[in-house]
Amino acid sequence: MDESEFDELISSLTPYESADTVKTYRNTVSIACPACEEPFDDLVVCRGDYDSLELSRVLDLCVTTVEDNVLLFTHQH
């Protein structure tokens, strides 16, 4: 995924949470995950050198990068 694709993706999602260098977006329009091509639930963007996530539920994750950002696409069971 290049930066223009990332910008287009972000513009289609609903901002949900933001904490330090981690931002979460909700996929309210059923966009397909670029890794598995299934609709994803949330996109978590990690912009820090080191980020920690505390997951409150079991999720499947798909992962990619854009520039220095790690993108986590979540899929609920």
C-alpha cells in the first residue's frame, strides 16, 4: 500500500480513538482488507517506534506498513 492509497483509505473510515501514537478507525462501510480481501472491523495505525496494544477481545489481525507506520486490520470472530 502506498501513501496515496493509505490517505484514500483513511478518508473512508470513521475516526474512533486516539492515544499518543496509536489511532483507531472504524470501518462502517465494509471496505475490504488489503491483505485478505474480507471486510475488516477496525484499522489501528501505530505511528510510534514502540507501541503497546491492550486487546479486550480475541481478534484476527492482518498487517501491512505505509512509510514508517504499522497498520493492523482487525477481524472479530
